[in-house]
Amino acid sequence: MSKQRFSLNGFSLIEVLLASALFLFLVSGIALLTTHTLAIEQQGSNYLQAVYLAEQGREAVRFLRKSGFDTLEPLVEGGVELSDQGELQLDPSPDVFGQFERRITIGTLDDATKQVDITVLWNTQSANPATFTLTDYLYNWERPY
């Protein structure tokens, strides 16, 4: 009696399916990681832009203080605009920059102190808008004591 040996060369169907599943799993993982990384990069970019807009609003209010501390009247969720003469002035409506909205609130704490809150809002991919708030205090250094 002689035994015949069969030599099977190549891949079986199970090996091909396992290799295909592993390849598909790796490719989908890389695609998911790339998508998540891009979303995080966009969030960081939007946050940085919101910080810059808040800083710009704070500097505009500080500039207005230099023209006279008493000229800074209370403001609720307003903005800053250029007048026809090219001068900065407070505006009762918020500033809009594309998807960003900047709201400036000025309140009087006492005769020599004003609180300035600058809030920047923008839409995100989720349903909730994102916000960044910057609070500053302005003092009347020229006030006689």
C-alpha cells in the first residue's frame, strides 16, 4: 500500500477572508483616526481664532478708555465698530466674523472700576455652540483721590 500525499499550494479561502478582514480593519482604523485628528485640529483652530477675537475686543475697549473713562457707558452684549470718521465706537449689536460672534458687555463696579466681559461664540459640528469668555477690569487711573 502506498500513501499518496497531496500538496496544496496557495491560500485557502479562510486565509484569504482573514487577510481581507484584517486589511479592512486596519484601513478603517486609519481612516477613523485621520477623521478624528482633522476634527480636533479644526476645534483647536476655531478656539485659537476665538481667543484672538476676544483679545482684539479687549484691546478695542482699552483704546476707547483712553479717550475718556467716563465715555465707557454700560453695554450689554454689544460690539465695536468704526465710525464714518474712522474712529472706534461702541455698537449695541454684537460683532459677527463669519461663524464667530463677539459680544462685549461693560458693567460699572464702582466709580473707578468697570468690568468688561468679551464672549466669543461659534458653531461646532455638534448641536452645542462653543464659547470663550475673557473678563477684564478697567480702572480710572486719572481719577483724583
